[in-house]
Amino acid sequence: LEAGENDAVYGLVEGLHPADIADLFELLDSDERPALAIAISDLMGSEVYAELNDYVREDIVEQLPAETVADIAEQLDTDDAVAMLEDLDEEDQQAVLAEMEPEDRAAIETALSYPEESAGRLMSRDFVAVPEHMTVGDLIDFLRDGRDLANEFWEVFIVDARFHPVGTCALSWILRTPRSIALTDVMQRDQTLIPVTMDQEEVALRFQKYALISAAVVDADGRLVGQITVDDVVHIIQEEAGEDVLLLSGAGEGDINEPIRDSYVARVRWLIANLATALLGATIISSFGGAIEKLVALAALSPMVASIGGNAGTQTMAVAVRALATNQLTRTNTTRILLREFRVAVLNGVTVATLIGVATALVFSNPLLGVVIGTAVVVNIITAGLAGVVVPVTLDRLGQDPAVASSVFVTMITDSMGFFAFLGLAVASGLVG
Amino acid sequence: LEAGENDAVYGLVEGLHPADIADLFELLDSDERPALAIAISDLMGSEVYAELNDYVREDIVEQLPAETVADIAEQLDTDDAVAMLEDLDEEDQQAVLAEMEPEDRAAIETALSYPEESAGRLMSRDFVAVPEHMTVGDLIDFLRDGRDLANEFWEVFIVDARFHPVGTCALSWILRTPRSIALTDVMQRDQTLIPVTMDQEEVALRFQKYALISAAVVDADGRLVGQITVDDVVHIIQEEAGEDVLLLSGAGEGDINEPIRDSYVARVRWLIANLATALLGATIISSFGGAIEKLVALAALSPMVASIGGNAGTQTMAVAVRALATNQLTRTNTTRILLREFRVAVLNGVTVATLIGVATALVFSNPLLGVVIGTAVVVNIITAGLAGVVVPVTLDRLGQDPAVASSVFVTMITDSMGFFAFLGLAVASGLVG
């Protein structure tokens, strides 16, 4: 299809929604993407670029002259333009900025001056703000006259003389109110203001908690500088919530469009960390070499004890990491959650230990071996339950993202405890020697 | 604080946002919750109930008389009322419905007739739809007159005589357009219509992809029956994206407010499944009992080979599960992703195998042992990379949720392959006997 028949391709793509065109690029091999971009260059509106996956966009944007990129950026809302430019090299970025209109360039440069993943990068500078003295009628006339208005707005912000937000008015209330009424009589005074430096994850939680459609962004002096709309936040909620599974597994960003080299670097780090923790387990087993020589069954069974503990630890850890990420697990209820996980661990431990203990006793015709493995499993599942809460909570209090490193520590604890409890009990109980 | 001083508590809680009051309940022990509900009963508006965690709400709602629950449900939007009632027992649900106004009851009964987690449960029946012949002025007059209008709406749906949606008009366009213009001239004809039976996860993906604020829901005949707004979808995006980490870890729903019994049942199933897969590993080790008796180091090292493979498998699996959940991994690019993961696995495998092989050769002064473990690690990491894609993709094609059972299969594959490759190579290479 890609072999020359550009007109046919154009015909097929024409009429698709920009988000669908963006999807089409992601499905293609990376070497086919520039060809498609050329075949349908008329259809490559700025919206298509806004919808593209970061890595795919970088592929395509790097091929384009700075002038073309600048044209596209000028048509986008500030937040989308920033998303497009922030991934470029310093040099390319400067080249594109130099080609832009001074006003647009200033807006993007200001946005780029805020920290990555902050509200300042996310906000759009296009919003509707009006003074306190306006009536509903004045506002409607102002909107009907307005040329340079925001593309999208769902509420109007009312500001005082110093440009501090004093209230907000959903468009539906304005439409339902007679022209003569003052805006200050219909506006809602309580509103969620987002500081410009707030982390995007926190912004997303606010939107979710208070069911916001848009929110005013204020600078350090409390002046209105931008608005964030929910459609930009939806991506973040998805990313942040989906990120935990990737981080916990040690897969880094885990985007299937990420270059192979980046994936390799992100993942091999955690495999090496895992190697180090596995080494600890191997050392513990080695130190019980004498016991294993006497009873080879110990070698076959000890990985089971470690693996079941690891599994139980992963369960609790996943629950704790999600609860931390959604602000459900806080200082006030940590003890309660720890107690809760302890109870679940006791129930799980006793159930699994009974199964494995009885089965081992029967298979090896050795009741004492059954008691030893059962006890070790209970000990390890309870350890896992506690470690699954304590490790992520501790990382969180130390200001680390609990999803990033919890796995390594929890696995280290459950592996070591599994081998040590099982082999140690085997020796202490007089099972061997 | 809870000991009697209800007035003081009332004073503290007064003035909080309903979402914050709901959070307060979640932080309390479950036996303290009813006391708080009584202390602040005046403040327990329907919004607070809408914001409560499902389990916490059930705790409180079960204590209330059916009449009170009916009053609360009548004040809520249909979707929130349905969320409150759908968790009750059949009997309590009927009792509450019997106390409701016929009209509200009918709306809720219809919603409950749609499948769980479908658009029909999620939609609100309160929306604004107007006929095609209206002008902007007619619409504004209609809205100003309207008494029984939706609490919240962000766009107006334009319908034909059969109540089929023909277009949609964002409120901002209406406000910016002169009164005399016909709605059909400002409306957008292309709109995303949501079938009433669509799964909520699919609804969430549509909202995200097309950056929707609200969308019309249509029945099988194409008639407009409700609207879904983005604030209800945000919860679903969060839940569905966060759910994967919990499902992959075998923690079930993994809500920290879930009753202990439910958590126990959800988790112990997976621990038992894990037991069965670990048994397979133990059997493989047992069958190499003779080799282990001759070289105890094999017992210490074989769990390392299995564990590193498990880790690599989990990384790839997390990436594949997220890519499937976000519709990035489809039939058209499965082969490409498989090849990509194969390449990453080869790089990872060679790096980790070199480290572990050299270290083993040195520690045990046994170069052949180093070669054997290195080769086994490469084989297992590549197996893990392929299994991490193939297992979730296969489950997905069989119509299963790949997040639910992938872990068990992938772990089984990497454990067995780890033990078998390492111990098998040890024997085949003549390292032992």
C-alpha cells in the first residue's frame, strides 16, 4: 500500500478524525511513518500532532524543517505546543522558537520555564476572565464581540482589579440567567485554584476529587495566569495510574513506541538490582549446604517457600502503592491498614501453609518436613504482608515514588526470609542431622 | 474527639467540600463511621454520598432506613443514585425503590436493567436536547425558562423529530453567536455517540481519545436516552488503569476499604494457583536430585536463574498488558512488538548473563559452571520476553482480561524454564557426573 499509491492512501485517510490519523501512525513501522506524513501532508493539521504519541511525534518532527514545526506550534494551544517542543534537543528547540511570532514564542518560553510535569506546563494561556462589575448581558456581548478568545472554555473566571480570581461561573449558569443579573450574583465563590508549580499528578487528583471540568491556575502572587481543562488531565490520570504497574515491574516508562535502547537501559538496571537481591538468597542457601546434602528435598522445596512469600508481598505492595497514589493511604490510617494487611496475611498464611504442609508430609512421607514447610510459609506470608505496606510507605515518606523501588526491597525480604525460615527451621527442628 | 462532642465535630466539618467530608469517613475506622454520620447528619447531603468509596457507602447506607436512602437517591443524578443502589441486596434495593417517587424509580429501574459497567449505568438521564428548528435566541430563552433542567450540562444536543441526535453545540459557541442564527448553523454534525450497552472501559477510551467533555448516549434504535459527562469517566479511567497493577499482582480489587473476608478470598485463590505452578518447579528440581547431591552449588544458584527470568517476564508482561488496555497493541502490530521485545530480551539477557556467569566462575572457581548459568540466564530471559507478550495477547484474543491470569502463566513458564535450562545444561555439559 505504501509503495507509491499516495492518492489512494490520501483518499482512505481523508475524513478520519485527527485522533484516528494519529493512531494510524502508531500502527506503522517507524520507517514507514515519514512516507505517510508526506502522502497526507495536507491532512496533517496541528490536531494530529497534538494527538500523536510522544516518541512517534519526535520521529516525525525531527524530519521537518524548523519553519514548518513553528507553523504547527503556533496553531496549537500553549499546552500542546509545549508538549511538542519540550522533547526536542535544546538546539532544535531554539531554531523552532526563533521562527515563531514573538507573542507565541514568549508564551512557550514562559511555559518551558516552569518545572517539567508541573501545572505551568499543562495550562493553556487562552482563557476567559472578566472584571467583577459585569452583568450576564455584558458578558454575552463581550463574548459575541470577542475575536481573540480561547478555542475552548467551559467556565468564565471573574477577577478583581489585581487579576486575582474571585469566582467562577459555569457557562450553563450564564445561559440560564437573565441579562440584567450581576455576574457576582451567579458566580461560585469557592473554587479550586491550582498553583502554577503544582505537580501534574496532584493536579489530576484535584480534578478527580472535585469533579472539575476546568480550573484556574494562579502564580505565586495569586494572579490568574492560565487554565487547565479536564481533557488534558485525563491523559495524566491514565498515565499516572497506568504507570504504577510499569514502574513496579521495573519496566520504566514501558511505552511500546520507546526506542529499544531506552527500554534496554530502563529494564537492565532493575534486572541487575534483582541479581544482587537474588545473590543474597543464594548465599543463604549456600550456608545451609550441609543440610541440603543430607536432604535434597530441601533444595526442591525452598524456592516454593520464597516464591509464595514473594507473591503475597506483591499483592499487598500493589494495594499499598495504589492507595498511596490515590491519597487513600495517609499518616492517619497507616496503622489501621497495617493491621488490616496483617489479618489478611494470617488468613492467607494459614490456608496456604495447611495445603503445602499436608501435601509435603504425604508426598515425602515425612510429617516433620510438612510441619517445617507449613510454619515457614506462615512466617513468610506474614512477613510479606507487613513488608508490602512498610516498604512503600517508608519510601513515600522519604519523598521517593513508592512504585519505583518497592519491588526490589519486598522481593529481597520475602526471598531471604523464605530461604532462611525454611532451611533454618529444618536444622533447628532436628529434621536434618 | 468522637466521645460525645458532636457539636465540636460539627463545627470542624462544616464548610468542608462534600468530597473532603467523604474522605474523612474513609480515614475513620469502620465502627466510628456511623457515629460521625449521626453527628453531622445535617451536612450529609446527597453529594457526600456520591463521593464516598463504594465499601464505605455500603457500611453507612445499610444502617439507614429505606425512606432516608430513597430521599438521598431522589436528589442525586441518575448515575450516582444507581451507583448507590446497585451494591445493595435485592431486598433492600426493592425497599428503597418502593419509597421513591414513581418517575425517579422508573429511571433507576431502567438504568439497573442495563448490564453492569455499561454506558447505561453510567449515563445521566438529565440532559438538554432541543429540536432542529431553534435559533440561538430560542435556545437561550428556553434555558432561562427551564425549571426541570439538568444540574450540569456542557453541551446541548440537537435532535430530529424521532429524537435521533443530529448535532451538538458546546455552550461556548452558543454564547458567542448572535441570537438570530439557527442552531443547525453553529452545531457540530460529527459527534461521538455512545451506544447504551457499551462497556465503561470502552467509553472511557473514547472520551480520552476524542477529548470529550460530554457525549450523547443512544439506544439500539439510535434515540437519545442520556448523556455521560467526563467527571464520571475520570473515575473509570483511574480505576481501569490502576486496576491492572492490582489484577496482575493477584490482589483482586485491592481497595483498602474492602472487607477483610473479600480480600482474603480474592488473594488466596492466586496464592493457591501460584502454589500449583511452584510445585511444577519443585518437581523439576527433584528430578535433578542426583546432580544436586553431587554439586550443592546448583541448589543455591537455580532459584537465581528462575527469579531473574521471572523479573524479565514481569517487565514485558506489564508493558504488553498496558498496551492492550490502551488499544496500542492490536492485531496489526503484534509481530512488530514481539520482535521488539525479543531484541530487548537479547540485550538484557547477554548483559545479565555475562555478569552472573563471570561472578559464578570466579566465586566457585569453576568456569564451566559460569558458562552453564550464563547460557541458562540468556535462554530464560528470552523465553520470558516472548512469554511476556504471547501470554497476555493470547488471553486477550480468547476474550479474557489479560491482567487477570497472565502472571500465573508467565511465572510458571519462567520458573520451569529457569530450573530446567540450568539443571539440564549442568547435566548435559558434563559438569556433574
